[in-house]
Amino acid sequence: IGTFPKLHFAVDDRWIEVDPYDYIWDVNGVGRTCILMIAQHDYDFFILGTPVLTGYYAYHNLDRSTISFTPLKGLEKKPLERFDSD
């Protein structure tokens, strides 16, 4: 699993980095049966689920229709980085 690349999703002006250990599930723990935890759908929006949220505390502000992310303590997740959209 560690040979797969990290994925990056752009949300507003920040990158969300997703490790392969978060988006690939090793069913039996020995690398023989793995499941990709990203699925296709026909919605006109994206659902950011377990692969994206793993390792972060996500605060959902329903009044402002926003989500804020911060890394959980003790894990190696980094704060979301800004990117230049120009």
C-alpha cells in the first residue's frame, strides 16, 4: 500500500492530502485483498468521507455552510496548505 501515491484534493484555497493507507483498505492485513475506498457516483457534488477525514478533526458549521480541518494530535497529518490559484 505504501507504494501508492498520496492524493491531493483542492478545497477552496487549500489542499487536503490523503495517504494511501487512508484510501486503500487492507481487508485481511497482509496485502492480499485490498479495497479502494473512493467510489464513483452520479451526484453533482462530492462526498468527502472516511479517506479524507481520517487523521483530522473536522468541524462542521451548518450556519455558515463550512467545514474546518485540523490534524489530530499524535498523528503525522499536516495542517492544510494554501495553494496559489493563479
